[in-house]
Amino acid sequence: LAVCVWLNKVKTGSSMNQGFLQDVLAGLRLSQKALSPKYFYDEQGSEYFDQICQLEEYYPYRTELALLPDVAQELNQFFTQHSLDNVQLVEFGAGSLHKVKPLLQELPMVREFVALDISGEHLKRASADLAQSFPQIEIKVAQGDFTKPIRLELSEATSIGFFPGSTIGNFEPKEAVDFLRNARTTLGKDSYMLLGVDTKKDRQMLERAYNDSKDITAHFNKNILARMNRELDADFNLDQFRHVAVYNQKLGRIEMHLRSLVQQEVTIAGEAILFDQDETIHTENSYKYHPEEFEQLASSAGWQGEKTWLAPDGIFAIMLLRN
Ligand code: AVI
């Protein structure tokens, strides 16, 4: 197998938990309680997310996946025209590695694939699978928190970053700029970046995607409470919280919250946290961008818009940026 676990576990067990506990306590001491959505993705949370991607209501996943074969074909032409015959693909937040397959199928110039994700076990399994389908490509996986600056020792090949799924929307716009600037440094001179961006659209379609009829998104959201119970010796009663997802049109983002149904006290690693009835923990933002708006944001991080592919009705965009 061509898989090599390369930067395996940038952060391991206890140091990861230490950071988790500190972030949780800091977030729950705020007047608007808040947790970072990156903590959704332990084993269980990554599994829930995979289930979300199979939901009829959750259009971003299937829409992007349907667009990718065309994108890949055009990228092939583009790389050929620009005589780029040695390319390494770097996926940020790689998760289950479903999205990279249509690219690898069409792009023979990709010799190396580097997958980064915060959930290492999930990624390791997925990459072993990928290696079987693409034995000619060198596959490297690294577990790490790509919301922070990272340094990868990349080869001399032309780098193309890949950040599908509109995960960029889970950053604050300012953090998205920081991420894109860091990615520019990571990927180096003459690199490219291919991103999935969920677009602004009517409220109904957006809110449906985050309030599915099978309640998988609710389980995904509440998993952050279950995870604190598992890892931080917390005593959240999941039945005492309700999943809430609404579109904040003014800020152009879906907001997910967990609303406390009663006044209650929860203990986390010995610290008592009080909840008023109806008080919420803000667990996620998912920003939506008009393509031009996103191009503007990317340009403030030093990237130039090269090409945009739009899904039918403009419900999702894939954008190629050039360093
Ligand atoms: C990973 N990310 C792009 C998803 C989103 O749509 O913001 C996470 C998600 N949250 C609820 N459903 C899916």
C-alpha cells in the first residue's frame, strides 16, 4: 500500500484533551456561551457528519459531488495547457475522502496526495481505501488542526490545495482570510486552491438542510455535549437541550445552537456551569457567500480568482484560486 502515516498525530491524546477542556471552559464562561465546531468531529461526530451527507435535505454534499467530474475534466485541460505535469494535491479537512476521488480519476498529473484532518482514525481508514483504488499515487495522511498555521514539507511539484464541502464557511470571515493566507504559505509559490463554497439562497432551503426530518443534525449537534461527557467528565443530560438551526440573513450564516430547556447546572471537570431556561450554546456558524463576495475575501488573503463553476440554480460554487 502506498499509504504512509506521515505526521501521525500532530497532537496526541492528553494534550488534545487539555486544549479541549480549556476551550470548553473559556467558551462556556462567555455571556453568549459558545463552542468551536471543530469539536464536533470525534469518531462519533465524523460518523454523524457522514450520515448528514446522505440526507436528502442536505444539498451541499451531493451538489458539490455532482459538479466535481466536470471540474476535474476542466482542471485536466487547464493543467495540460499550463504544462503542469507534476502536481501534488493537499486536502484540508479531508474526513472520508469521498470528494477527492473524482479529481484523482481525471488528473493523471497528480502524483502525490496529502490528506489533513483533525480526526486521525477516520482519515487513516479512508486513506487505506483510497490507496487501493489509486495505487500509482503516493498518499500521505496527517492528523492536525488546520485552523492553526501548519508547515508541511511539500515536494517541488506544483501544489493544489483542496478544501471542499464549504467547510470554509465554518470559519468567521476573518478566520477564513487567515486560513487562506496560511494555506498560501503552506502551498507555496505558483500554487492553486480549489474550494467548495455554499452560496446565499432562500431561507427555506438553507434551514431545511440543517433541520432534517431524521434529526441526524440534532444528534450531530448534541454529540458535542456527549463528547464532553465522555472526555471531560461532564454531566450534560442531552434530553435537556434542543437543537436549533436558523438562518441569520443579516450576517449571511446558518447558526446552530443548543438551547437549554430548563434552568440547570452542569458540571465539567469539577466546574459548575449554570444555564438559564432558553439560554443557548452557540455551536456553529455556516457562512454562505455570493461567489463575487468570496472572491473578494480570497483576494484579501492574496489569492486571485481563476475560475468558478456553479451548480444548477447557483446553489453551490466550486472556485479555483491562483496564488
Ligand atoms: C462541515 N460543514 C461544511 C457543515 C456545514 O454545512 O456547515 C457542517 C454541518 N453542520 C450541520 N450540518 C452540517
